[in-house]
Amino acid sequence: MTSRVRALRFEVHDDVPADAGRSVDDGIGAFNAAAAPLAEVQPLSCFARGPDGEVVGGAVGRIWGGCCELQQLWVSEARRRQGIGAALLARFESRAAQRGCRTVYLDTFSFQAPAFYRGLGFAVAAQIRGFPDGIVKYLMVKPLRVSAR
């Protein structure tokens, strides 16, 4: 350990103090902005609405370059297993491809929907074990065909 490290006071917290957390966020933000064009990240979303206009499902994500990240896919409990999730994802992927994406990726836990995503052409790229009750986190990827805008 160098004398510069020994001269520091280290703190460990079971929460994140707002000022310290903001310093870390700002520091990472500045580093990332200098290294990559993150201002080019664009949102993408698709929603299903019932006859009354109520949102009954949605896909939310973002696009950066040729990659699209699906961050959230949700269908209301009463509407599940009716093809809504697959329809949302198909439209989400189609729009991503129209915008030039060649890859869509997501992460999901074993208690969520890995089998659903496999059935729609996603493959497991990585998995993380060690969560309680044998839960596994999967990173899943699917190639897309780029379509004309």
C-alpha cells in the first residue's frame, strides 16, 4: 500500500450518502462522456393499451449504435399468456432494426422470463449465479436484421 493510499480515510456504508453518491455518479459520467458518445443513446418504447386507454403492457429500452437494450418488458397479470408480450417485443425489435440496430440484448432473472425470451430467439450470453434460493441472472442476446428506414 502506498503512502498516498495510507493517507486516505476510507468509509464503508450500508447505504449511499447522497453527496458521496453524487460525486461518484458525476465522476463516472465525466469519464464516460470523454470516452464514448453516450449523448447518442436514444430511448425506444412500445405500449399495449386496452379499449379504455389503460396501459396493459410495455417494452422500454434504449438504442446506442447498432445495439438495442430491452430494459423492461411487462404485461399486466390479467393479460399474461395471451401473446401480448411477444407482440410488444416484435414491434420493439422491428423499430430497433428500422433504426439500424443489429443486436438486441436484455438481462432477466431465472424467476422472470428466460424461457419466454429463448422461445423468441434469444440466446444466453452469460449467467451469474450466487443469488438467494438458486436464482440465476442471465444476459441474453438476439441478432436482428437491419431493415430500411
